[in-house]
Amino acid sequence: MKTKTILSLLILTSPIALSNTYGVTGDYGYGTLDANSIYHITSNGATTKVAETAVVPNSFAYNTGADVYYYGEHYGTNLYAYDVSSASNVMIADLTNHGMPDAFTLSGGADFYNGTYYYSPELPSNVAGMIPQQATDIYAVDFTSDGLSILSHSQLNVELPVGWESFGDFGDIAVDNSTGILYGSSTSVNGSFGDGAYFWSIDLNETDKKVTVISQNNSPNARAYQIAYNAIENALFANQFESNEYVVLDKATGTPTSSTPVAGDFYDLASTIEPDAIPEPTSTLLLGMAASVGLLRRKRV
């Protein structure tokens, strides 16, 4: 009984940690983290660097099936991937050649759900600091099985709420893979600064994609969140730029329910889904288990 108990405790407290969420840093605001890099982020704010990106990244998402991280060039139109199998960055395509509108850039929100990369490009401000960036729709990209070649690119034609000129200035989008609900966080939906921050959703299961407004922060200084769904904990995690905090958002209200410090801020976050199988114990863990069993046996002699 003692052997079983100790082995169970070793498994529960070992570093066999299921993935939580991921984030990409940009070229500023990254704190003590490295610039332009992909990080794994646990729910307690701990970070582990995965890789460096080829450009300043945004529109970030993780294809767990192919083990590929997608990111767009911030204020650019090229979509890249970090392919774990080859440990290399790959330029997939200029998305304007597949249907992304001209003059829009990959500075908006993105996520990966049910085999599809969802992203919302933004029209950059014509006058920096005067007119906010505007995202007008969400697009869906399907890939080959290796995740590195585009099969199709389509527009969702989302119906915006009355009074909205666009999705506004992101923020981010994240899909709850247990429900198919896409959540969004953005500001400036009326086309001007100071109109508050909005938390909203779209049901991807419905044929007609309509925005449902969940909450609105009317403060003129309200800011949007980078968001990601953590399937392991069934929670929506978020980071507000220049906050150095990793928070949990209530999906019903969009308000933070808990907060933990994080070493830097992120240009975008990516959701994860539960793996098909629990990872096998690491060699370090197995050695520790064997040593513990050996100690118990020696004590019984």
C-alpha cells in the first residue's frame, strides 16, 4: 500500500503537465521574456520558451494535431508557422493571395478550432493615434494534414450588432472547444477611440454567424484582452498588454475572476485542447519512482 501511495503522489506531483495556453511576445512590452518568441504559459503564470519566430508575430494559434504554431507578420500579410517536427519557421503564404482583403494586416485576433485557423485581420489606422484599427470580418483557413499548406480560405460574413461599424481594434478571439463558442475582446467598435471595450461571442455551430454582446466597459480608457481557452481547466485566460498579469475571465460576464503575475506581456495568445492521451512519464520521473520503490524495499528488509 505504501508503494502504491508514493507512486501515485509522484505521478500527481511530477512535471507531467498537460498544456495550458501559449503566447507570442512582440518587439516591445515583453518584460524579462525574449522578444518575438513563442511561450508555453501555465495557469499560475509560469512560462517556458518554445521557439523564436521569424518576424514580429501576431494572429497566433496552435494546431495541436499537426504540432504547428501559426502566426502572422504583425502589420504584414504573410502567414508563418513554427513546425515542431522540423524545429523550423516556415512561410506558408501571403494571405492576400487566398482572399484576405487588400490593405488589411495580420495584427488582429486568431485561434485554431476543429481543424480550422480562424483569424480577423485589421485595417491599419491611416493616421497613427487618431483612427483605431478596424477588423470587419472573420476568416477560416483549412490546411493539409501536416498543417503547412492551405487547402481553403473562406469568409464567415459575421452579422454585427446594430450600431457597430466593425469588430473594432483587437484584442483577440478564442474558441471554447467544448462548445464551439468563439469569444472576442475588442475596442472602438464605433470607429473612434474612447467608446469602451467589448466582450462578445459567436456560436460557430450556427449557420448564421451573429455577434452576441456579453459585456461592455464604458470607461474611455478601457482596453481589450488577449484571450485563450484552456481546455484542461475549462477556463478562458487573458492578458492585457502592459499589465504583466495573467487573468481568468468569467465567460458569462467577461470580468476577471482571478489574477497571477506573468514575466511579460503578449501580442497574442493561443488556445489548447485536451490531448488524446496522457503523456508518458519522463525518464526523470521513472528514475525517481524506481528510487522510491527501492527505498521502500530496503526499509522492509
